[in-house]
Amino acid sequence: MSLTVMTYLVVGATFALYIYIAIKSTAKDTSDFYVASKGVHPVLNGMATGADWMSAASFISMAGLIAFLGYDASVYLMGWTGGYCLLAMLLAPYLRKFGKFTVSEFIGERYYSLTARMVAVLCLVTASITYVIGQMKGIGVVFSRSLHVDFKTGIVIGMIIVFIYAVFGGMKGVTNTQIAQYCVLIFAYTVPAVFIALQLTGMPIPQFGLGSTMADGSGVHLLAKLDTILVDLGFAEYTAQKMSTTNMLFLTMSLMIGTAGLPHVIMRFFTVPKVKDARASAGWALVFIALLYTTAPAVGAMARMNLMDTIQIGEVGSPTGNLKYADRPEWFKSWEETKLLIFEDKNGDGRIQYYDEKGMGDKAASFGWKGNEMIKVDRDIMVLANPEIAGLPNWVIALVTAGGIAAALSTAAGLLLAIATAVSHDVLKGWLMPNINDKQELMYSRIAIAGAIIIAGYLGMNPPGFAAQVVALAFGLAAASIFPAIMMGIFSKKINNRGAVAGMLAGLGSTLLYIFIYKGWFFFPETRMLADIEANHLFGIKPQAFGFVGACINFIVAYIVSGMTAPVPQRIQDLIEDIRVPKGSGKAVDH
């Protein structure tokens, strides 16, 4: 059976499953739509949270980052998983005890201010809509390569599927669908990893294969061989630290608190029956996420190894040391069609020279090489292309396609639901139309999520200039604006409404400004400057790591403004005390 037919069958079967679940999970009221009636079991909620979090970025892009960044990419593993530890210990139980539907509603009531609630909505929608652009774009890329439809058609198909189970089912439908999507994506990620680990090291467990010797009998460890190949071609050692320690620390912290502040993730902890279930859900989510995140380093390293071995087939610099372009495999030709892999024969020898020009220096000229001829190797192709490079069966390749789509759809649904909930429950019910009944609010919620799907689809087809920085921007915004407001709202009685609003706006504004300066203005692309020159950044801090600085600015501004204005009312201080004291322990007293 051909790869195209197999892919249609596998992907079609998963779509049929998602639609069936959606039909069986139609939301009957706002409680169903917003929080699945707070009846999701912690284990199942942990699985749904894992799918909600492991987006196209985790499934498709993260192993690609690891493949090309090596050791430095460990910050993504530590930051993204570490954020769940913050959620489990510092946020989830208290937000669940508060018992409301949205993060914005918590901020509005804790800071006794409609303005604070609307500023939180602004932060939430900005971060979420930016993040969802990447998911829609990822859906289009996967479809265009695997199902041989054009990019925009792929996005439209994804929009229709999300519309069916998100609009009708709300959180109830999204939760049940995400449980199925987690099973699809984790199976799709680990099965090819096992095959490739066996091929390269003879070890069936990818996590152990990463530290094993090669299966060719040489006795050389996989990472040692990969280091040698890369150094010979002018690249930095795979296992060496290339990023400054300051940036590694700041980026890790930004990703951690960004994870803890992402609204679509926090919403998941409103869906469990009891407070202790919120903490249990976070623990189970870590278990389910760890299955993918501990496999990703092996997938990344082995993908880079397979790519280099395919192109560099002999001794570096020898006349027959590089792959003939005419003999390039089918996977190479397929990815060339997507323009995500581009070759240019600069010296006219009919062979592929793939090396780092700066690292190789004058040595390349002695080989007759006139420049790196692999002028584009998009990092996002590594997970999708790896099974093809390794020559795995068509059903495995089709399974990876279904997994990539499942990852993008699950996160897109969670983000869109967070946006729709903020619009319908916080803006309409909480401000503009406070007298609407439950049935009307449910109707407006469905209209809002349908509108969000249309906007996200359009932006996915026509991404703004900074869409390539979607992950850094989304996490930076959540880290700098939402997380500090929640943390101070739970653990400080001194932060008042004016301090919270000033802090959120300061964190949001400073982070946006820094990213725009160093990554380019959307409306004025000619002003893009100094983007990748670390020495020109403020204290050498990369834009994607600035979210942590923005969070610190938020904290500082909030405390200063609160200290200069009226104290927090006693009723709000009592509310904070009630949130923090475990149920059944009695009221806290001073001694």
C-alpha cells in the first residue's frame, strides 16, 4: 500500500474517532462548556493536560531544536516540564479552591477590579492567539507534505475538525478528544523512536540508546560519533554548551513561569472535582509529558545522525565523500517540494556539500567546496522526515503524520477555548452583558469560539512578520503578565488593584517592546536590527529569554505602586486567607 493511501487511512481513522467523541460529548450548559462540569478524573485530566500542552511545537519542533542545538536545547526540556512543578505546587490547588471558570475571573475578583479583569483578558487573548497561529500553521505544513494538499486547504481541514468538537462540546468535548489525541500522539512519537534506536544502537529503549554504543561494532558511543562528524564539518560539538549561561538560566526561567502562566493549561485544573485532584492532575500530567520529553533527546540526536550519515557518506573532503545529488533518496525529493529543504550546487560537482562555512574556514576551499550547499534545512522537518530517512515502513510514517496533527489540534482546541471563554464569560457576562442567562451565555460562547477559529485560521494562512517567534512571544507574554499576577494574588495580601494593573501592563509592555526591537517590527520590517547578535542585546539577553525579566519588572512595579496607594480591603485579605488555608483545617490565627 502506498504511503499516500496509508496516510489517508490512518489520519482519516483518527478524525473519525475525534468526531465520534465530539458527538457523544455535546455540552448542555455553561458548566459543561467551560469546565466539563468539574467531573474529570485526575488521571484522565492529566492525560488531557499532556495533550493540551504538547503542541505542534513539542511534537514537531522540539526534537528539531535538539537536533540542531544539541546541549543548549536542554533549556526547553527543563523549562517546559519545570513549569508543571510550579503549577502543581504554587497555582493549581489554590485556583481550583477559588472555584471560578477562568484565570481572568480570579484576577478580577482577587484585585476587586473590572479593569484588572479586562487587562488579564488582554494578556490572555494576546498570548493565546499568538500561540495558536503556530498550531494552525503546523497543521498546514503536515497536511501539505503528507496528504499532498495545498497549505491553505490543510488549515481549513484542521479548522473544520476543531470546530466540530470544540464548538459543540466545549471543555467537555475538548477534554474527551484530547485524551484520545494523547494516545495517538504518544504512540506516534515513541514507535518510530524505538525502531530507530534499534537500528543505530541495538537498544530498544530510546532513552538508553542515546547513551549507548553504535550497533556497527565500532564500540563508539552515539554522541561521541555525532560530535566527531559535526566537528569534522565545522559545526560545534553536539554535546558542548554554545549559549551563554545567563541566557540558559533566563530562558529556562521564562519557559517555566510561562508554562505556569499559560491560560489554556491553567484552565484544565478547573475541571477536576476536588482541590487535591488539581495537584494530582499536575502530577499525572508530568508523567504523561515525561514519556515524550525523555524520548525527545534521543529522537533529536538520532535524527541529526541519520541526516549527516545520509549526506556525508565517506571521508570529509574526499572526491567521493558526499552524496551525489542525482542519487538523493525519495525523502529528500519529497521535502524539496515543500521548500523546507533546499539544495544549491555551488561548485557544480553534482555532490552535496553540507558543512558550517564559519567553522570550516579556509579548509573547505582545499576540498574544492565553494559554500554550504544545503542552504535550507528547516528544523521542523526532522521528526516528520526521520522515519523516512531511516527507511521505516509506510504505516509508521503515516502514524507520525497522525501524531503531528493530533498534537497541533489538541493544543489549538485548548487555546481557542481559552480565548472564547475569556470573551464570552469575562467580557460579555462579566462586563458588557451581565444580565444574560445561562442559555444565552452558552450561545455566545459557541459564537466566540467559532470566531476565534476563523481568526486563527486566517492568521495561520497569513502569519504576521513575527510568527516565527510565536513560542518565545507567547511564553514571554504569559511569563511577564499573567504568572506574576496570579502568584501575588495568592501569596501576598499587599498587592492592590492598581498595583496589579500597573504590574501586568509593565510586564506586558516591556516584553513586547524588547521582542519587537530585536526581532523586527511587524509594520516596519526594515527596522529589524541586531536580532541575532547577542553582544547587541541588553546585557546579552536573547529576546526569547526576556520573559523572565518582564516578570521581574511586573513584580517590582506591582509592589511599588501598591505601596504608594490604598491598602487591600479586609474582605479581600480574608478571601486570600481562605484560598490558602486547606479545607477543614479551620481559620488561621496569629499567635
